[in-house]
Amino acid sequence: MAEVTQEFMFEFFKRIQAEISGLKHTQNEMRSELNSMRGILVSVNHDIHNIYSVLDRHDQRLERIENRLELRELAEAQARFEPHP
């Protein structure tokens, strides 16, 4: 079996240190990408909330219009039975 020298151990630990440094760099990149994705998801959530708000306003407006039309239809139907002057 080959003898383990200090130079061999030094090179071995240098390689391990380089691998760990690369892993840390990759981990930092992934953390940055996750933070970007989190920001995008927050923006999408706000956009969806705004869309629901607009849809709710349109729904309320449509309901008011429908109520007015029903009142008008009722008045027109009632006018048919009232004597004309």
C-alpha cells in the first residue's frame, strides 16, 4: 500500500476545500434564484388579487345594471295595462 505523506494529505485537503467552495458558490446561486422566484410569486399574487378586485367591481356594476333593467321592464309591462291619456 502506498505511503500517505503530508504532501498527499495537503493536496487531498486542497481538493476537498475547492469542492466545498464550489458547493457554496452553487448554493449561493440557488438561494439567489429562489429569492427571485419568491419575488415573482409575490408579484403574481398581487396581480391576481388586483384582477379579482376588478372582477368584483364589474360584477357589482353588472348587478346594478341588471336591477335597473328589471325595474324598467316592470315599468314597461305595467304601462301596457294603464289607460293612456
